[in-house]
Amino acid sequence: MTTMEAIGPRPKRILDPTRIMIYSVLIVAALYYLLPLYVMIMTSLKGMPEIRLGNIFSPPVEVTFEPWIKAWDTACTGLYCEGLKVGFWNSVQILIPSVIISIAIASVNGYALSFWRFRGAEVFFTILIFGSFIPYQVMLYPLVIITRELGIFGSLAGVIFIHTIFGMPILTLLFRNYFASLPQELFKAARVDGAGFWGVFLKIMVPMSPPIFVVAIILQVTGIWNDFLFGVIFAGTKNFPMTVQLNNIVNTTQGVKEYNVNMAATILTGGVPLLIYFLSGKYFVRGIAAGAVKG
């Protein structure tokens, strides 16, 4: 009799040491990042008498949404007690045009640097890369002078202008790498068919590039929404974004420290980027992986 050899891969052991190590690290990392969020949520649902008992990890005995209502509608952010709602709409007005303009310009730049090589393209690309790593603080004073001369300092237009400028270098790099990973034959075939610069871009490149556009949107939404520095300098008192107003709520020196309101305000401020990540996380990973294939 002949012994029949097993066909297929050997079944993996359930208690594989490598698997145990990987899952242990992932669980510890998840707990490390989720524990503060848990504390924030539990604290925001408690009243101040219960918070003063000192057990920050215990769930609320009596759930109340009053801190959330106050954080949104009546919390004091300096001279005004209008809550975060004003800052939220300011952030939305800053976010939408900044994301659209910066991504539109960067995608065209990346496309041009990938397929339409012009004289000085490498120098231009080097300058863009260099611009990605310049600290913001170095450029603040010149930008204040520029926006003042343009008449947009202390306005929403000024903040949009700044975010658009600082978003383009890294976005151009991402788009350039992604477009460079696409088959050159598609571009050549479109050129043979008579397609021009915009025809190739709009009819071929854009339809093939949803992952990298999602990556760009996530990066810009997160960076712009969470920004504090540009908002506090360039927006003006009446146009402060949500992050600046959150800082004013948390650091207020008048009255009793309302930790439940502070936690609710923090969660409300971070809700938009968290929602974006949850809805499009897999596209973010796919776009980053595709853009890293070819530099």
C-alpha cells in the first residue's frame, strides 16, 4: 500500500506564538487609544455631582445629555456664550473650499508632473517636496504680511488661502506618485486618439483615481478641521474655527470647571474627522498603498 500525501497547506495551529504576539500587540494598542475615548464619553454623560466622586472609569449612574447641549449651544468661548455651533459653521466654511481648491490644484500638478514632462519639472518637484517639510512657524510672519496686503487677514478667505497653500505640496507628491503608477500605455493610447491635456485628465486619470482622491480628502479634512494655529492667527475673532473655541471653553478661568461639558465639547469637535475615517478607512489604505508603488 502507498501512503497518500496530503494536498493543500498544513492547517495552522490555533495557539501559534506569532499569532498570539500579533493579536496581543493589537489589543494593547487598541486599548491604549480607546481608553481615553471611553473616559471622555462616560464623563460627558455624567452630572457634576457624580464626577466629583472621582471614579472616572465607572459608567454614569444617571445618564444626562445636558453637557452636550450646553457645549453645543450655550458654553462660553471667551466674550460670547454661544457654544460650539458658531465655530462649527466657521470650520465648515473653511473646510469645504480649502479641500476642493487644494485637491483640484494638486491633482492637476501631480498629473502634469507624471505625464507632461516640461522643462524644469524636476526642479519644480524638488521645490514642492522641500515645501512639504518647512515648519509652519517659519512662514507665519511672511504669510501675515501677504494676507494683510491682499486684504484677507482676519477673514475666512485668509484661512482658506493658507490651508490651500500648505496642502498643495504633500498632495501634489501623493498624486504624482499615484499617477506614475498607472500604465503609460493608457496615456499614449489617449494621445493617439487625439485627447489633449484636459481630455486625458478628466476622462482617463480622474475615473481611475478614486482611492488617491479619498486619501487626499481624508488628509485635508483631518488637517484643516483639527488645525488650531492658522485659525487663531488668520481667522479673526468672529471667524474662529471649532478648535479655537474648544480651547477657549476648556481653558476658561471663570466659574466652576465643568469637566462633563469640556469632554462633550472635545468629542463634538473631533466628530467630523472620526466619521470620515470610519466611512472611508479602507479606501485610505488602498490609496496609500497604490501611491507608494512607484515614486
